[in-house]
Amino acid sequence: MKKVLYLFLTFALLVLTACGNDTTSKSTTNDTKETTESKEVNLYTARHYEVDDQLYAKFEEETGIKVNLIKGDADELLERIKREGDATPADLFLTADAGRLYRAKEDGLLQAVSSDLLDQQIPANYQDKDQMWYGLTKRARVLIYNKETVKPEDLSTYEALTEEQWKSRVLIRSSENIYNQSLVASFIEINGEEKTKEWARGLVANFAQTPQGGDRDQAKAIAAGIGDVAIMNSYYFGQMLNSMEPEEVKVAEGLGLFFPNQETTGTHVNVSGAGVVKTSKNKDNAIKLLEFLSAPEAQSTFAEANYEYPVNESVEPSELLKTWGEFKEQDISLSVLGDNNSKSILIFNEVGWK
């Protein structure tokens, strides 16, 4: 009897030990899985620059967090996030222009995040007012002009381009472009809808051609003698001056850059920026990547390699940007560019800006 009882107790002990080992094994497996999941961030980005990829590699090296890139057109990426719904792997959405970031916010695709480091590195006017997106690089919407037919003293403001002397001489891309929508949205904030509408109508009357192509194409149209002054983003001009294509360099070298509205409201600026996706599975890692990209080292890299202005005020512009001189910016929060976007589109339609 005692022998039977001994065997029973021994068997029970072995069963309990096996169960304990199984539990430990499962726990270890789960811990490993969680650790693996916490070491990645899925970035949906509409930026396609080599310098960005280099920065992501640096982030991986410093943090051990793998950056999984999904690249595409901004609007297509937004539609993809919508289509994927709660199952989307997207953690961070990165694109050019505050207007596009506003669309992502309004579509309910982003979430508010709080970070003392982000607030320290990114001024409030380059952030969403509800902390749903943060600007990472800055560009100015400047006047590019033909140095043979236009003198710097001939230029002054965006508004002055509606004057008779600029008849059939002004170049700019389509009203469908978000850069122009945000430019007009900033005017609405500063000057009101009626004055902005009057300006837009006057500008259309002075177009050298029906708007077409991108910003670089406006510069090339000046070189081709189609017009004399164009409104375009500053970093495109920097890219052309340092292009691998000799023809682009030749075009850019015949042009000058002018910051408008320095004696009045300031030059329009915009950003590339990013927001954490609402259903992010790796929110903390997404925030870490934002903090990394807005830190001094990354900001300096953006400026040197892509001719963008740093949003981090502790970082100086690149040497090329310094040669263009300092400039006064519009004194507005970039959140209003999204708030006024629909109004700007109505103005485009009314004045016939195609």
C-alpha cells in the first residue's frame, strides 16, 4: 500500500513539474515574441530621398529598432491605410506639406502623442495644434527669376506679381498641387478671403502659360523663355544647382532666388512632417523615430543633403542655404494651412486657376 502511494505521489510530482516547465516555455516564447515586435516600426512614407534612407539606417544602428519602409504617393498611402483599417501595419505616416498631414488627421488616421523632447526640438508653429503631426524639415515658397531679364530690385511681394509689368511673365504649377493650396491658405489666414481671391485672379491674368508640370519645370520654362519669374519651393532650386544632370545645373545657374514679402507679412514656409497612425502597434518606437529625426544630427543631415531648412532652431542651415541669406517667415501656425484648404480650392475654382 505504501509502495502504491509512493508511486502515485511520484507520478503527480512529475506531472506538476512538466506543467511548470511547459508554462515557463510558453512564457519565454511570448516574451521573445513581444521583444521582437517591440523592435520595429513600420513607416509609410511619401518621401523618396537617399538621405532619408541613410538616416533610417543610422536610427536602426543606434536603437536596434528596425525601420520597415513602405514608399508611395501620399494620397495612395492614405487610401491604403484607410483600406487596411485596424489591421494596417502602419505606425508612422510621413509626407510633404502640412495640408496633406491635415487630411490624414481629418480622416481620423492619426493619434495625438506627447513628447517633451519633440516639444523641445520642434517649435509649436511647426506642430499640429492637437499634437497629431510634427514638422521635420522646412522649405520656403520663393520667387525664382531670370537673371538676364529681371533684377532683384524689380521684385518685392507675391501680391506685386499681379501688376501690369508681369503680364504673361509668371509661372506656377497647377491649383491641384497641395503646395499652391497651402500657399493660398496662408494668404486667407493673413489677408482674408476677399483679398486673397483678388490676388489669385490677378495672378491668373499674368500667367505665362496654363499651369503644368512640377516646380523644376517652372524653372526650366524660365530658361526656355516662356516666362521670367516662377513661384517654387526653395529646396528644388538647391537640388537643381547640385543635380547630376548638367542641363539642370545650367538652367539653375541662370536663375536667381528671391524671398518675397520681407517688408510685409513674410515668405510662405511649409514642412515635411509625420504623424503616428491611430492604430499603431509600435507607438513608442514611432515616437522614438520622430525624436531622432528632429534631433540636431538628423536635422543637419537633412539640410546638407537635401537643401531643406531645419525645423530645430539649434541647427544652422547648410552652406548653400546660407548664401541665399536669412529671411522673415509668415507668422502663422501651419495648422491653418489645413483649416483653410477647402476655402483655397473654392477660390481656385472661382478665379479659373487650373
